[in-house]
Amino acid sequence: MRIGKIIRRTVAALVLAGAAAWTCDWLVLRHKVNSDGDAFGEVEVRYRFAVHLKNRQIEQRNERPQMVECVNSMFSHYEEPPCWYLKRHADQMQDLDGGQWHFWSDDRP
């Protein structure tokens, strides 16, 4: 019984620490926004698409690099990703299915 109590307290402490870190990060970002500071930034992101064709081939398409707005914070806020994350993931790859849309996923001809 004692181990279960320790585990519950540890999980509760971790959740509270995460919530406190997010709240502090949000407060610092709000201060930057209000003081016309360095709250937002832009990162150049390159998008690539892998289109799966019906004949089981993959066609790659590259888009022009785009400037994406981000927040200078540790966590994502205002529906914008953090700049440190976008700088590390400047190449975005997405798989697209070029076949017909259907509810099931089988390989019927």
C-alpha cells in the first residue's frame, strides 16, 4: 500500500511541475507580447510530399520554402509552434495517398 501512495504522489508532482512550467512559459511570453519584445519569429520551412500512386510508385514533390511564424518560447502557444522546434525540423515530409478515397483499406484492384 505504501508503494502505491508514493507512485500517486510522484505522478501528481510531475503533473503539477509540468503545469507550472507551461504556465511560467506562457506568462513570460505574455510579458514579451505586452512589452513589444521578441515574442514571435519566423523560420524558413521546406515542405516535401510523397504521393503514393495507383501503380505502387511514389512520386516526390517539393514545394518552395515558406516562412512560418513561430513563438519564442519553450512550449507551443497561440496555435503557433515553438521556434526551436521548427529550426530543428525545417524539412517537413508528408505522405499523401493518390488513390481513390474509400472507407476501408484493402488492396482490391
